[in-house]
Amino acid sequence: MWGIFGVNMNVWLDAFLRLQLIVLTMTVTVMALIYIERKFLGKIQQRLGPMRTGPFGTLQSVADALKLVSKEDLRPATADRWLFELAPFLTFVPTFMILMTIPFMQDWGVRNLTLGLFYIIAVSGVSVIGYIMAGWASDNKYALLGAARSAAQLISYEIPLVLAVLAVAMVAGTLNIESIILQQDVIPNIILQPLPFFILITALLAELSRRPFDIPIGESELVGGPWVEYSGMRWSIIFALTEYAGLWGMSALTAMVFLGGWQFPFGTASFWGDFDFLYQLLLIFVKSFALILMVMWISATFPRLRIDQLMAFCWKVLLPFGFVQIMINGIVLNYVSDSEVLRNILLFATSSALLVAMCYVVYRATRQPSREERLRRLVMARSTAE
Amino acid sequence: MIGVLKALSVTAGTFFRKPVTIQYPTEHRQVPDRDRAFPILLWDFDVDESFCTGCHACERACPVECMTVTMKDNPKHAEGTSKRRKILDEFFIDYGRCMRCNICVEVCNFDAIAMNNTWVGHELSTVDRKDLVMDREQLLALSKQQQIRPWVPS
């Protein structure tokens, strides 16, 4: 019954082996992602990126890891000892727990949960506690500010994330990731639900505290947010493992929920041949890697948002549109249940119309008056003042 | 919203451009002709002696007093092969003290001193400060090897 790759064994041994495989893959992926991000950012900023360690700097992550592991693990004298030392693990464990329910191949995850999406959302909310613990225990004003900011941001953006995932779950009619993937063999969910995809990408950037939404970290104003006082091993757990494993896990999740996971796109599976597990791995790799590169591209492009802009975007734009999407989905799914084609067309039409509407709302909100208009207003204000 | 897309296209554009950085210690950029590294002495190949006569003009003009010059009678003048009555005996420049102001080059009456415009003048790090005090032979070496690129048309 239980067993890795068809070999029968004890349930606990099987779970242990699967976990080990995930841990190994995660470590390698994290190191590769750090290297890729540094190279990618370098290219975007017309630099070379790491070049000195190994051919084209490929061993840079290994060198960094060695340095971080061998570095002294400092703790401020006034820090709250237990909170300070446990906080990194509290941020890392939720991220790791997300990876455990992700099916990387058909019938292959650590465990396939029936309520997989629900579990992932529930677990990823826990990492906020780690941030607050780190910020409080560091006994540092910047750390505390960063913790307060990250609490505000992570909790706010958790809601659009849930709404986006919920919209897809409504269309799929299930919370099991594996069945959601299996339903996308012809039409991936990004076509049926473009607005939730956009909301999810935005919320994902915020959840991972990546660049346009990195006010909790904010190197230039908060010198690293809740992680100011951390160094060595603990810092590498936070920075390397949590951040990049989170990026990997969330990208894989988005690829599975919206891009069809390990399915060939648009029902071309019969054209490409058998559903081999190598094909599945390759497909999920390509899809999640494309998402990861997109996230890196976005974070290399945009400057940090102000906190009120960040909150306004979440509560005034993403949240109402998410609710409207869910309402429309409910209406469509309830009243157009007999014809699947009509249902799909309606879902696509309403969701893309909502996406356009959302873009228009943002455009109207961020629009600046033209130079002439501003001058005219200035002149008018001055003349009335006199 | 259009600005967002524009910004994304700009970064994508720079991604495909050639990086401006080079691998410095293994690759060197061309130094400009009027690059101003530390001063060195020039060698007169016609009479096979230095241009410098040890007249102390640069030593007196030097704002940071990094130079020490001594003068002697020129043996080649006694033989009649050279027009220089006096020639430099010893010449020390403390590169650790020099501020590369170019004044010594400007005051020199014989165009005997010049600023080093090669990479050699920039890569001089040593472990001991004493090693930065250059004597006559070290100052003349580059000119003797004809590695100095003249930028003033002679």
C-alpha cells in the first residue's frame, strides 16, 4: 500500500524517506535559486553577478552556505533568549509544511490531503508569529517596527490569497490539489480565472515580502526588519531556507492551481505521448520556474511601496474584486450547470472583465493630472487666495 | 497601469544588453592617455641619461614634500657627449605621500618628470609602507622600457 516508487514498506519509514527527499530537493533548489536570482538581478542591472567562485560563479551558494554555517551565532545580551532562538524555526516550519502536501508528480507528494488547499492556507498563516517573535525578542526598535509591519502586511494579504484560491476551488469543486490538477487537462485555470491568478501573484509577492512589497524587510529604512539581530545559522534558516523555499513552494502551488501542474497544456497529452513521470517532473519544473522568474523580474523592476499604498491596494482593490469574483463564480456555477462550454465561456468572460475593471480602477486611482492641468489648478488656487 | 508594463519592458530590455562590468583583475580597461597615476622620471635615449638634472624645482614645488633630489656633476659633460652640466644623483619619491597633483610635471624645466599613465601606476599595493618609497632606478624603469605613452606631442 505505502511505498516510495512502488516498493512496499512501513508507513513511518515511507513518510521518513519522502521527507528526506523533500528536504534534499529543497536545499538544492534553495541554493540554485539564490544563485539564479543573483545572476538574474545582475543581468537586469547590467552587471555580471557572481563570477569568481567556480565556473561563472556556480559555487557561490555553496561558499555562502559554508560561510553562514561556520559563522558565530550571535544573540544580543538583552534579547529574550527562547523567543529569539525559536523564532527562525517558527517561520521556517510553515514553509516546509506547505511543501509536504504539494504533489510534484501524479500520486506523488509526501501526503495527498483531501483538503490540501485549506491546509496550505492555514499553515502559511502561522509564519506571522515567527516574524513577531523575532521582532519582539530582538530588543531592537527596527526589529520591532519590522515585525509590526510584517504582521500588518502578511495578515492583510492572507485574505486576497485565500479569496483567489477559493475562487479556483469553487470552479474545480474540490480542495484537493491533485484533483484540481487532473481537471485542468484541457483548460488550465488561468484561462477560466485570470483575475484570481493576478490576485494570487500579487498576494504571493506580499506573503514572501518580495520587492514591491518588502516594507517589513526594507533594507534602506529598517536595515533588515525583524532579522536585524540574527546572524550565522539562524539567519540562513530565515533568509535562505524560508524565503527561497517559500518562493519555490508558492510558485509550485500557483503552477499547480492555475497552470495545470504536471499536465500538458490544452489537452495535448496524447500528442506528446505517455504520462511518464519524467514528463511530469519536467512540466512542473518549467511551469514553476517560469513563475519564479516572473516573480524575480517583478521584484527587480518595481520600487518599494509606501505602507498606506500597500494597505490601500489590498483592502480597496484586491479584496473587493476577489469577493465580486467569488460572487459571480457562485452565480455562474449555480445557474449554468448543464452546459460546460457555456459555463467556461461565462467564467472566462466575467473574470477577464473584472480584471480589466480592476486595471481601470488602479489606473484611475494612480492617475496624475497633466502638467498643464496642475499649473492651471495652481494658478486658480493662488488667485482665490488673493 | 501602462507605466507598470513600461517598467517591466525596460528591465527586460536591460536583461538582454551586454553587462558594463568587466572582470577587473584579469581584464583591464584602457587607461586614458592623460591618466594621472604617480610621477615617474623620463629617460633621454639620445645621450643615454635621464632628462632630469636634479634642479630641485619639483622638490620645492611639491605641496606634500614627498620628493628628495640630489645633484652631481655630469661625467658625460666632462667627456663632451652631453650638454647637461649637472645630472641627478639620487631621486626618491614617497608614493605613499604623493597626492598626484601634477605640480611637479608642470614646474619641470626639462620635461623630465611625467605622470604614469599605465596600469602599473595603479596597482602598487604593498605590505610595507617603506616599499612605496621609490628610488631613481625604479622611477626610471618604465621610461627605459619605453612603456610610457606620451600624450603631449613632442
